Amino acid sequence: MDMISHILQLDKEAEERINNTVAKCEQEKQEALEQQKQIEQEAEAAAEQTKEQMRAETDKAIEAQTLKVRTKQRTSIKALDDAFEKDHESWENSIFEEIVSVR
């Protein structure tokens, strides 16, 4: 009977080791899933931050380009206004002379 008791004890110890190993594997699996979730959240946050940074840089570039275009537009309008103020009477007279001289 001593041999049977020893075999039963070994079997019991083996079953406990298996159960402990299974529990440890399950715990490690849960930890790995939590780590994966944390990594995914960090990656999403980093991607969102990069997207916002790129959006801000793009908006800044658009504003700078818009300012250049508006400045150029104002300069062109000012030049046209100056030319009109300087020469509009001679243009009007020239047009009037063309109309009157046509027979």
C-alpha cells in the first residue's frame, strides 16, 4: 500500500503543478492582453497627436499663403487705383475723342 500511496501522492502533486501552470498561463495571458490594450491606446494617442500637429502645421501654412495672396492682391489693387487716379481723365478724353471722331 505504501507504493500506491506514493503514486497517488505523485499524481496529486502532478495535478497541482498542472493546475498551477494553467493558472499561471491564464494570468500571463491576461497580462499580455492588458499590455496589448495599453500599447494600442498609446499608439492611438500618438497618432492623434501627430494628426493634430500636422493639421496645425497645415493650417499655419495655409494662413501664411493666404496672407501672401491677400498682400499681393492689395498691392495690385492699389497699383490699379493709382493708375486710374493718375490717368482716368486722359482715358476718358481719349475715349470721348474716339467716339466723337467716328463718322
